[in-house]
Amino acid sequence: MTTEVEEHRFPCDTCGSDLRYSPGTSLLHCDHCGSEEKITNRGVWKKLSIRELDFRKAVKDQLPEQDMEELRTVSCVNCGAHVEFEPNIHSTECPFCATPLVTDTGTDRQIKPKGLLPFELAEKDARKRMTDWLGRLWFAPNGLQDYARKGRKMQGIYVPYWTYDADTKSSYTGQRGTIYYETRRVAVNVNGRRQMQNRQVQRIRWTHTSGRVARFFDDVLVLGSKSLPKKYTDALAPWDLSALEPYRPEYLAGFRAESYTVQLDEGYKEARDYMNRMIVRDVKFDIGGDRQKIGSLDTEIGTLTFKHVLLPVWLAAYKYRGKTYRFVVNGRTGTVQGERPYSAWKIAFTVGLGLLAAAAIGFLIAQGNAGNVSFTNY
Ligand SMILES: [Zn+2]
Ligand SMILES: [Zn+2]
């Protein structure tokens, strides 16, 4: 059952240096001599080659051997990231948390990626987005801003994701609530005297109901790793998944790929939670009325398929005064997310300024009042 560990190197025809994928193009570029090579067939077989895989077979480890691969990875003891080992990239730090990487490399048997979104944004553009964003963070410590500006290059990482497709049919029982108003005689006190008055009271009439809803879920996206905080990667959305390219190792040349650490069935749980929320919404809509109660809900899942895809993220991890700061940039859209660092001193200064301003305004108001008083007295 062992597969050969594949190592993807793309040496330059002219000088033998390693080529790297040039973002936003379909070219491999040689930084050493400037040669370029075209990645052939970009997008041509798109529809045919981005094939969905059968979820139920995959969780029983029954996928055909051609859909599996053996990867050499370097792992991080701090954040748990498994990064593909690249013989030509001698990285000493984990790209996700800036912790020294353990040299111990093992192999992971993994489901092959089916598709990816190639990098669109070059490193210098991504870094500009990040420094602009940091610049706008008025509360960031000056030291960190300088450090990030002068800092090393950002690293281009293909981050692992799962996408799930599911055909669902649900039957439900529940109650539909209709609001109506009732006039009631109530006793009230008017000037210490008891009086009877008419009051409108809101009531809900519940009627039993049942029905069926169906929904096809297409590409429910779930992050396949835990090395980056989910809130950052979630905030990088949306991803233009309709532009997925069939997986080709050429797109990874000069970049790194993280291998998934969230397993297929674990990711599915998250996808299923999302699907459930959508189905509940559908059911409530189907029940109609003013209020809805769901008694029972039974969902049958027909076809259930998935894909493993890689999405491009520019990443910078900085250790500044013993703390790790991370910034991520969507490699397609340039959306930035990151640790929001605060400078206690800057905040204290602002609060101080605010108090001073308030005191000054108070003083002016007091003066104004005093002036008015003296004027009328005059
Ligand atoms: Zn060359
Ligand atoms: Zn790490």
C-alpha cells in the first residue's frame, strides 16, 4: 500500500536553478536567469479533472490508489502544522508561528488535492496590503510596525481545505404560530379609583403541520488545518471557488503547501452543522406563519462527495517581544487579517487626551455660563 514519495522540482532548462510559479500568470519563472516556461493546459480540462470523490468510500479508506499520495512533511511542535518538506527550501522556522521547526520529518498518507486556486497576488503586493493594514491600526506598537515593514518576505502557503457536496431531503413535523389579538377587560387604577378598561392582548394560535424540504449543497468549505486561528481564515472568505484549477504541482513551485491535519470526517462534522442550520432555516420558511416550532426533523443524505483543495495565503509570523503575531493575506483578493496588537501606552495616551479634552470642554462651558450670568447681571 505504500506510494512513492513524490518530490516536485522544476529545474530551469537554461541554467538548472529552481523555477517558481509567477502569481497571476500561467508561467514558471527563473529568478536566476529570467527564463520563463508556460504551464500547459491551464484550465483546459477544468470540468473533467476536478472530480468529486465519494465521501463514504473515502472514510472507509477505499479510495483508489491514484487519489492518494504519500507526503514528506515537517511538523511544528508548537502549533501542530504539517508543512510539506521541500528539499530546496531550507526553512528553520514554522511559517505559521515562527517557532523553530523540528527537523524530524515523517510521511503522511493523504488524499491528493483535486484543485487549487493559484496565487494571483505577488509577494510585494501582499506585503504592501499588510503594511497598509498595520499602518491603519493606530494602536499597534510602533516597534512592531517597523519590524513588520522591514521584516522578511511573506511566505506563500497553500492552505488545505475540504469542500463537501450533499444532496439532502428532510421531512419534518412542527407547529405554525399565527398571531391574533384578543380584547380583554382589565382592572386599572385611575386617580386611586378602580376602573375596568379594554386591552388588546397578543396571542398565538398553534396548528400542527408537517412537510418536506430538499436542498443541494455545493462546495461547503471547511478549513483542513488548525495551525491558523479559524477566525482569521474565515475572515479571508469569500474564495472564488468557481475559478478552481485542476491541481498541478507547477503551481506549488516556490511556494509551500500545508498538509491537512483535520481529517475528512472531522471536517464533515463542521460542514454538517452548517447544512443543518440551513435546513432548519428552510423548514421554518416552509412552515410559514408568524412563529415556527420544529418538533422533529429527519434528514436523509443521498449523494455525498468531497474535494480536497488548496487555497493561496500569504503569511507572516513575527515574534516581537516574546509574543507571536500573525498576519494573513488572501492570495487572490488581498483581504488582510491578523493579530490586532495594542500598545498599552498609546491607548493610555489617547484616554488621557480624551479626559483632557473633556476637562477643557467642561471648563469652556463653565466659563460660558459664568459669562452669561455676569452679562445678565450687568
Ligand atoms: Zn534559469
Ligand atoms: Zn508552528
